[in-house]
Amino acid sequence: MRILVVLAHPERKSLNAALSQVILDELHVQGHEVRISDLYAMGWKAQIDRDDFPELPDDQPLRIPSASRDAYHTASLTDDVASEQEKLLWADTVIIQFPLWWFTMPAILKGWVDRVFSCGFAYGVGEHNDKHWGDRYGEGVFAGKRAMLVVTTGGWEQHYSARGINGPMEDLLFPINHGILFYAGFEVLPPFVAYRADNLDKAGFQTAADNLRERVRSLALTDPIPYRYQNRGDYEIPTMVLRQDIECEGREGFRIHQASSLQQSS
Ligand code: FAD
């Protein structure tokens, strides 16, 4: 397989860097082709702004969706963005790794998404009619590719359980897994989460590393989260409301967007 690893951590001697090395070593042992985007090491520019669109005339207001679409179609996106898009097109599997910061991804990684998942590439694509509302939620540029999050947290696993005060991890990661990755077409694998990472001792690290190696070994075999496809009849178009006659088996909230329940693994 061709695998892209995207890492968002500022410290080379961090736990995240060590776990990232575990991933890379295991991928090499398995004989995969691997590329890495180590965002801090690359000095990745996090914010999307006017500098992203060098061809935009000075007197034209910056409207990011249209500027982004024009730049994509005229191949005038900046080299750093174009290079990340090329890596994503090259890969058949993408692993995105980060420490949970304020219940989501670090800003540098959000900025990578904002800039690289440009209009005309990852969103704003496909025909809109009464049966098909754009290529999104299971369709789009990344259809047929797989993605998996690898996340570390300070909080305990129980803090992120169904009744835990932080809210379920599945819900916290829904905007990334469903709203970004599945939206742009990826099949999304259940995340790997290393909880209570700030106090990890040597034995805890070994356990996390062993579990992570196992997840890496089974990348091609793991069932994706069974999110519902937008254009296969489950949703009313154009309101995008899940049809009233669809049975959700007692599920509520974000879980209604899964065709059946699937255990999240850690
Ligand atoms: P590090 O600090 O690098 O290491 C953590 C531990 O692992 C240390 O004890 C270290 O000794 C050990 N370790 C490191 N490398 C190795 C190795 N090679 N072998 C063995 N042991 C090793 N947590 C939440 O749960 N929810 C939040 O919303 C949240 N928000 C945050 C916001 C910010 C701005 C910050 C800074 C932290 C936040 N945290 C939160 C905590 C954060 O998720 C953890 O600090 C992070 O996941 C730990 O990962 P790290 O790579 O930074 O760990």
C-alpha cells in the first residue's frame, strides 16, 4: 500500500513523535511505501489568507471558496499546498496523528486541512440535482481511499466514555472523521486513541506501541465506520435530513449517521 502519515506535534522527542516512529517502522516492516508530512518540521503555514492566492488581483476582495477553486483549476495554488494534494492523491491510506488540544486537532493541522482540502479538489465538486447533491459524504476526490486518526489525550478513557464529562470520544472526533474525511470521500477507520498520555510510563508506552502496531498491521482489513452515504437514498435532497422512515435502532445524535453501530477501538 501507499501510505501518507501526517503528524502535528512540535517536539521531536515527544510521545507523539515516538508513536509516529512506531507507525513508520511497522509500515516499513510490512513493505509499504510511506511518505510523511511532519507539519511542524516542515514549518507549515497554518493560516489561509491572501498569500495563498498569488494570482488574485490586488483590487479583488478575497472570497476563499472562489479564490481557492480558481487557483486549483488554473494550477496556481502555492507549491506547499499543491505538494500536499499530490501526496494525498498518491496515497491509498492516510494516517493523521495529533495530540488532542482543547478537544480537537492542533491549529497547524486544522490549517493544513483549510489550505489543502481546497474548493474544486476536496469540496465544491460534483453535480447537484434532485438525486445527487455534489460528490461528498462518501464520494469525492478521496473515494476508495482509507483514513485513520491516531490521537493522544491527557484525559482518561472513562472521561471520554458514553457518560464521561468530556463527552464520548466518538462524538468529539465526529467533525473530523465525518465532517472532513468522510465528507471528502475517505472510508474512515475507527481511531486509535492513547488515553492518559501525560502520565505514560515505560510499560504504558509499550502497551500503546503494541496496540498501535496491531492497528497498523490490520489497516487494510479493518472495517470502516459505517457512515451513511449522502447520495444512496438515506437522506432527503436538498434538505439533507435523514429520512423519517429510516430506523436508527435507538441511536441518537451523531450516531444516526451510521448505518449500524460499530465499536470504537483504542
Ligand atoms: P509528551 O508530553 O511528549 O509525553 C507524555 C508522556 O509520555 C511523558 O510522561 C513522557 O515521559 C512519555 N513519553 C514520551 N516519549 C516516550 C517514549 N519514547 N517512550 C516512553 N514514554 C515516553 N487533553 C485532553 O484530554 N483533552 C484536551 O482537550 C486537551 N487539551 C489540551 C490543550 C493543550 C493546548 C495542551 C498543550 C494539552 C492538552 N491536552 C488535552 C493534553 C494533551 O492531549 C497531551 O498533553 C498530549 O496528548 C500528550 O502527548 P505528547 O506527545 O505531547 O506527550
